[in-house]
Amino acid sequence: MKKTVILTFAALFICLTAFADYVGYTNKGIEQIANPVLNRILTGIKENNYKIYSSDFSDTVKNAVTPKKFTADNEQIEKALGSYLSREYLGYLCVNNMNVVLWKAHFSKTSNDVLVKLVLSRIDGKVAVMGLFFE
């Protein structure tokens, strides 16, 4: 049975797409934007630090992913996947004025590849996280 860890709510996408814009249109450009964002998220998870973890979240996502939810999500990640080990950038999709950025990742408690999806958009000129999924 496939396990999926979903860290934000898909319903948020409906509300946010009207204000969103793509962060880029090339693999290299999007990878250069997305890697530092994912690094901060993974550092926040590793250090159990909500401030670092949520530093790039849109206001709407930040309101949905509270410190309490962050703690619960961290426990779910640790239980299902373990610690983050490495990743490989796969590419991106353009969907509803957002970029869905994809990596193949490895974690300590599973021998399976984990698909990491980071949904990014540009809001008021700033790159913002609209969604995060580990599948």
C-alpha cells in the first residue's frame, strides 16, 4: 500500500490561484529558485523549527499549517519516512498559475523512492510555497 504524507490542503489551491503567478518557465531557472526553498523546509523539519520550515509559505498556507500542525506533520514524516537523506531534481509542471516542482528523494526508513512535490507561485513579486507533498 502506497503511503502519502500531505502537508498542506489541496483545497487551498482553489482560493490561491487567482492571486498566483508562475515562478519561472525553464528547468534551470525553476530549480535555482526551488532548491533553496526546499532546503529551508527540510532544515525546518530536521531541526523541528517551525519558523525556518514556514519561512517561504504564503500567508494562507501559513494560517493552515500552524505550529501544532507542523509538529503533527513532523511526527508523521518521521514515522512513515524517517530522516531525509538525499534528492534528485526531476523537473516541474505549470498548473493553475503555479509551478509544481518535483524531486525524487530518499529517506532513512524506506527503500522506496519518495516523490517530493513543492508547489510554488509568485505573489506580489515574492516566491511563496502553496503546497508540499511527500508521496
